[in-house]
Amino acid sequence: MKIDFKITKDDYISFNLHHLENSKSQKSTFNILRYAVPIILSIPIYFTGTGIFNQPSIYWIIVAIVFLVIWILTYPKQYKKLVAKETDKLIS
């Protein structure tokens, strides 16, 4: 018995995305990038606004929180697009 098949570019990209969603190490990297990075970047946003621009701290707390929420909500889609783009570039 002989099985003949072809792997398309979309199949390869889908496999990589599936692997990223189910790999334990990739999940931890994804979660660090999704949650830790915006928290780390929110701190300089706050201190830059209050220290350098001498503006009210409540304003910069709100700006930092908005940045954090937007990052956390939009990062999964951005990450998947980046992986698909890099995989496509790799096999092209």
C-alpha cells in the first residue's frame, strides 16, 4: 500500500500554530510575553509621565493600565500573525 500526500504552505503554518498552542514551553513563553512584558513596560510609562512631564499621577496610572489592557487583549492575535508570517518567510 502506498500513500501519496503533499504538505502545503498552509498546512505547515497550521501545524506550527497548533504546536505553539499545545507546547508547554511555548505556552510559558507566550504567557510571559503576554503578561510580564506589559507590566514591566507600564512602570516606565508611569514614571516617565509623572517624573519628566510633571503631570498628575492618576493620569499616568490610567494610561499605563490602558496600555496594559490593550496589550493583553491584542497580543494573542499579533503573536499568531507574527508566527504565521515568520513561518511563511522561512519556507518561501
